[in-house]
Amino acid sequence: MNAEYRKDLFADERSDDFNVIGKPVIRQDILGHVTGRSKFYDDHAFDGLLHMRCVRSPHHHARIRSVDSSAAERQDGVVRVLGGRDVPVNTNTLLSLINFGRDDEPLLATDKVGYVGQPILAIVATSVRAAQEAVDAVKVDYEELPHVLDVEEALKPEAPIVNEEYPNNAFDYFDTYDHQKLRFGDVETAFSKADHIVEGEYQMSPIEQAPIETCGAIAAPETSDRITVHTSTQALFFSVGVTAKQLDISSARLHFIGGTVGGGFGGKVDSHHEPLAALACLAAGKPVKYMWDRAEEMQVGGPRGGERWRIKDGVMRDGRIIARAFTGFFDAGAYTRLSSYAVQKSTGHLPGPYSIPNVASNVYCVFTNRTPSTAMRGFGITAVDFAIERHMDKVARAVGMDPIELRILNAYRDGDMKAHRREAKNCALIESCQAVAQKSGWSLSAEAARASSKSGGGEGALGVIPETVTDDEGRVGERRRSGLAPEPFSGHGTRGLLPEGHSSNNSSAFGNAPQREDMEAEIERLGFKGASGVPPAPQGPVDETASSARPTMPTETAHATHPAGARGGPSLPAAYVQRPAGTINQPISQPPAQAPGTPVAQQPPAAEAESESAATHFQRGVRRPGVSRFISGSRRR
Amino acid sequence: MAIHHGRGFASINYPIGMNLGGDPSQALVHSTPDGKFKVTLSSIDLGQGIKSVGRQLAAETLGVPVEDVFVDTADSDTGPHDMGSFASRGTHRMGNAIIRAATEARAQLLEAAAEELEVDASDLVTDGRGNIHVKGAPSRSITVEATATAAQFNQGRTLAGRGMFLVPLSEVDRDTGEMTPVSSFAHAALIIDLTVDDETGEVEVQHINSAYEVGRALNPRLVEQQLIGGAWMGVSHALYETTEPYYPDRSHGPIDFNHYLQPGPGDAVPHHISVLERPAPDAPFGGKGPGEMCANPVLPAIANAVFNAVGVECDSLPITPEKVLRGIRANGGARPQGRPGA
């Protein structure tokens, strides 16, 4: 294992003159870790600590007719038996913390179970063994229901309903569609102009986060009528918020301690242990530990979801990809958790680090009768990258091109327009490709070796938001009624056309400005030089001769419906160029956000979208019952 | 029957921070009377090193030795709100909050020193070794410790700072998917060398060559640890791991590490890393979070290398010996594709 630092690359954008930054300073906590003395949540000892085990569903899908825990309650050591009716707010969805989606998951199931392992009762006892023996003594009478495990089967009209909150087995986006759309340009016309069509399907497997320390929490009564919770959470205030909501108590009574965690990888965001342990602590008046064993960690804990992706590319003979369409399925399992959000994250990632002038995708968050999936390292991205990069090799073969040269040819560069309608900046894909090829003895053409992320970007069709074909296919419930193909533009519904340059909002990805001047660091102390990543100022017509290593995307091929002359103008309207909101961290001075004389009128009215979202339940500033006190931002679905 | 060599490539980018913003982080910094600084957060350190990187960011911004800074994190009674350690957001979001808090504290520190030295605060600089002096006149100086003591006991002044970093929430357009996902992207490109045994279907990864662009390596050792560990995870995902071996069938789910396969220490693949640094303009000292993205290119690069070795398309993970062998048989034998880039 060794590492080299390519300080020669991007040296003009960086100063490396620091006291501490960039230095291999020893970890603050490493001595405690390597001597086994760091305190993790399970290292907090309490007299009279109680333990919790759960009664879990043996079925994929079943109605609960009755639960008989009388024998369990009489067993030695059993202190409490808790069911869903003991939880003040039993139903929650994790992302209610950011007002996204509907509460759909019970902490403890009451009427039915949707996956093998779903908890029904939580039993608190004086030892793990006593709790487990009590669990084994509980009799649950189930009525088994038909189940569905495959994402595409689940979307069919005859599929059983997995999650009553979403009766179409798909998360509702904007109360309008059963999937998240991405539409950029006109893929259908571009496919018809392409020399090759390359198609593929890719399947990510469900994967366990496998932290050494399994998920859990210890809740203990504190003086002054508070509860202290030692937790393995990856998100302290997320867990505080969920616990306050589900127990319906003031967060002033909750004292959460964590921060030293034995591996997370995404699996410790779900916040199921803290509310159950705290509820049991309140009920028993004693400290309670709820900790998964390894089997629960692997089969009950939310894994990385099994995503399925299909890609269709339209490719020209010289390797340029002119159109790419995706159909993606996120297997959420029985409840939403974070999958609905990952669908949007993946959509923002398409079509990968490449500039493709026509892109479309339909991505579905699908409910199936399996353990709900959750975050894992690379959430929403890992499976897409697997699909895209497998596919890039197939494209390279179809056109007989070197796989790295194909990527460099199609790589995004500073100034290119991304499919989510924001300008690319701070790109470094090409340099990464060149660096690894060079040291591995993988020879590249002179043209590929010369290419740069900093030149040739934003030229021609790749620098503008193209005229875009839209559609209203896949409205909520439509697929369930009539059975529709999941691919974009599968032939039904009404088409629309958005003009070149269309943008429905211009929100910034940059952080807020410091609230006081003296919180604003001096730029020269932060190590920035040059123009790293700053969006280019509006400029004159593109000088075609300056385009070095990148062939210009021919307009008639890229956007067949779009007159060639319309594009060459003074770059894109300034309103669409993303600019930092604050002044901190801007290495160089910025041009004004609105260039003088730039026609504002090009921004089309957003009235339609506005009225639709105003009709949804959750509006800015409106509190609804059960909403957490920790809402950090409100959003419309 | 033979062992076939294969070489495969993949390149990726990765969004840094919670996808659509709306995820605030706060930090507090204060000094003890002898000039030691405490950084109070509610971030979670699950091995990625936010305590350590946060400490470096605070020390650099304050202009004091790193030994004089300590990060205390994740007590909801003392640490101000943070969204959490996920979505590659720790270094980016919390790092910016720490820089702001430390900047405000530094301003107090320099003002206190200015009062002691009877000069203007704007003429003062720190040497990073515990001293504050007049720009261009190192002899007119005072230690950070003496400054903090004077501030506490003579001047009645706090040396403290508050920092908040919030990327405003962005909406997603329902018809076009327009959105403002994140402001900075990390990059990676990777070449895998492996062998495939056409008799057993077994894949053995021999070597990884990688290039990761991380904005700035705030702590090079922590970056390397992330990249080495991430590549290990990538190999594991590609070849071994799944909770549902017959997905979407639910049967045969593993419940312990005897059945849930992962590479052991002896299977760690030799790995040569190149680190590239193109600072992102809104990231702390330009640094992007390298931790999450580093496994991603390994999966497709291995699948591409398996194809290169024996001509079998592995489009479904994990790439088990069974799948490779079935593919070889379906093709009527191994079909080596020849060394790429030769």
C-alpha cells in the first residue's frame, strides 16, 4: 500500500502553506481506540440494567389476528411487555424530520407485518436470556397474505399491497407521479440519429453495513426527570428528534450521548433503538439496553437496497454518447426509510460524470415484502456507478474504442451543462483518468492525454440547457390500474416541450453567508488560488478554433428539434448560472449574478408547478400533528 | 483449464454533502484561561476521523498549535445541532461551521492581544506555535496563553466563536428533475488487475491502481486510510457480500460472519494510490469528503476486468465463482479479450 500526492496537478488553484492542514496529525482518539479504552455506547455500565428482545414476524406478509403474551409476562425476570399500542406515536417515517413523505412505519407492528423479522412486541427482562425466553413464549396468530419480493412484480396491477400508505407499491413523488423523472433534451430523436444503440441491465445486491459494533442504545433514568441515552447513532439530533416524536415528550427531557461509534457505514441512521430503549426506560423506571445481535444486524437491520438499473445509450461512430436513458428501481423493502430520498439523489447523479446532451430517466422507489433497506456508504450512487461504468465498457466495445479514451472523450468539463440543469465546475475526471492510466502503463492517444477538465467545456450543445421533451406518464395509480412499461417515453401520456434554457428555480448549492462579519475567514488563509471551480463569467460567442481535444457535439445530431443558430449566443442566461449565495470561500471576485442586459424573460413562468405544490399537505411554516420539533427545513414532496 | 489475467477500468464522481441541502451544522469554540481551545460539536466519529479533522481545521483557523485544541463531540446537552455523519457531509458541512466558529474566536483572540500589546488587532498575526506578534516585527509578541489569561482575568473578554453552515434547501422539479444537488464533487479513476480461474470460476484481485481527487487532503494519513479501507470494501462488495444470495428470493440469508463472506486481512489487495487535489471553492480549505466514494469505482472495474479476462458479462452482484463459471460454460469456454491499453 502506498500513496503519491500529485501536487503538480491543479497547483495553480491551491496554496499548500499551512501549519496543520495537509499534515499527517495523529488521530485525537486513536490511543483510546488501540488500547481498548475508548468508551462506546455498550461500555456504559449500570446497576440493574434491563435488556430488551423483540418478538419478530416469521412471515413475509401477514395479518396479525391476535397476540397472546400472557405466558411470557409470567416468566421469571420479565419486567415489561411493550406493544405498538404502548408507543404514543407509533407510526413514523424517518424523513418526517425534513418533511419528506408520509408516516408509514410502525415502531412495533400492530395489525399486520410486512417483512420477515418485523418487530411486534418488545420484551424487557433482567437478562438477555430471560427476554429471549419470554419472546419464545409469545403466541401470535397470523393470517398469511400473498407477498411480493421483486420490484418489477410489485409494480404490476395484480401485486399485493405491501404498505397501505402507498397502495401502488411505489412512493408518490409530488403527489403526482409514481417515480422521479429526469428530462433533458430529446432522447427519442437522438436515439433515431445514433449509429449504435447499446442497452444493458444491472443488478446491485442487498448488502449489510457490517459494523463491528452492532446497533443499539442504553436508556437510563437521570435525576431531574430526564432520560440519558447512550447511543450508536450516526446522527445524534436525528435520533433525539425521532425519540421525542414517537414518545411524545419534550426533547428537554432527553440527554443523548454518543459520538464514539464502532463503524456505521449508513446503518446507524435509522433511529429505532433509541425510542424503544427510552420507552422501556420510562415504563420500567430503570436503565434498559436494546442491542441487536449479529443475526438481527444482518437480517433485520436495513441493508443497502437491491437496486436494478437499465441503461439505453445512443452512440455515434466516434464514441460520443448523444443520448442516455435510465430506468431505475430502488427496492425499499416494506417501508420508505430513506429510499425515497436516495431516488432523488441518484437522479441528480445521472448520467454520471459525462456530458450527454439528451438524458431521460424514470426512477422508482418500490415497496416489497422484505427488510426495509436504508443508507449505506455511497447511498443512491454506488449501484448507479456500477451500472454506468459497466455500460461504458460495453459502449467502448460497440464502437471499438479504448475504454479510458471513451470516458475522456465524454467526460464532463468545467462549464458543461449537467442534466439536472446546473453548470459543471471544479471537474477533475479527465485528470484522474490520465493519472491512473499513466502510472499503470495503460497507453492513451495523444489527444486523450492532452485533454483537460479546464478547457473545451461549455462549448456547443454541451453548454446549454436544451429544448426538452416532457411527458405526464406514470401518474400516481395509473400503473396499478392499467399496467404500464416503466421506461421513459413508453408511449402513453401527453408530451410537452420546454424551451431551451428552461429552469424552474435557481436555488444555490452554496452555503449561507456567515451571520456576522467576524465569522468570515480571510480567503488567503484558506488556501485557494486562481479560479478553482468558480463558474465562468458570461462570455462572447464560442471560438470554435479554441476547442482543443474535444470534438464539438454536432447540434443537428444532439438536438434534432433545435435550430443550430439558436445556440451560439452569449452563453446561457445568467439566471441559470449557479453562484454562491454568501461571500465566504469565493476565491476570486464574482461577476454580478444578473449580467446587464440579460433578458430575464427567458425564465418561463413556474405557475403550474407552484400551484400544484401549494396544494400538498406540507407547506412552509405549517405545523402538523406529530411533526418533529427538530425540523431543519421544510420541503414539498 | 487455465488462469486468465484481466484488466478493468472505471471512473466516477461523487456528490459531497446531503443531496438537496437543508442540512445545518453548528460548532462552538471557546478558550480556557490558559489558551487551550475546546471545539464543541454533536458530530459522530465512527472511524472516519471528524474529531481529528475538526481539530486540525480549528487549529489552522485559530492559528494555534493542534495540541492546544480538543474536540468534544456528541453530547446533546452541550454540542449544538448537527444533522449527522452521513452523505459525505461531515468534513464539508461541519468543517465550514468549525472554520467560522474558529474565525470568530480568533478575532477575539487578536483583539485581546492587541489590547495587551497596545497595537491595532489588524496588525497582528499568529505563528501557529502559540505566539501572536506584530506583522513584520516578531519581537513585539505575546503568547496565546498570556493573551487568554489577560482576557479572562483582566479584560473580562470571552475568546469564543459560533459557527453555522447551512446549504439552503433545494427543490426538485417533478417534470424535469431539475435540482441543485450539491456544490462539490470528488472524483476517482481506477484500474484493477485480477485473475480468473476458468476451472473454478474464482476471481482473485491482484493489484489496484487508483487516482482519487479529493479537493484537498486535509490529513493525508486519514485520506489514505479511507481510500485503502474503501477499496477493500469495494472488492468485498464486488465478489462476496450479500444478505440475500438468491435475491429477490429471501432464502439462505446469512446471520453471521461464517456465512456472510468478506475478504480477510490476508486478502487485502496491494493498492497504489494517487491523490489529486483540486480545491472546491465552498469546501473547508477545498477539501471534499473522500470516504463514501472510494468503494464505488472498484465494483465496476472488477466486473470489467472479469470480462477482459474470460469474456463473461457480470452485470449482477456479487460476482460469485458460480456466476463466472456458468458464464464461461454458456460461452463454450473462456474468451480472453487481450490486454487493454497495451
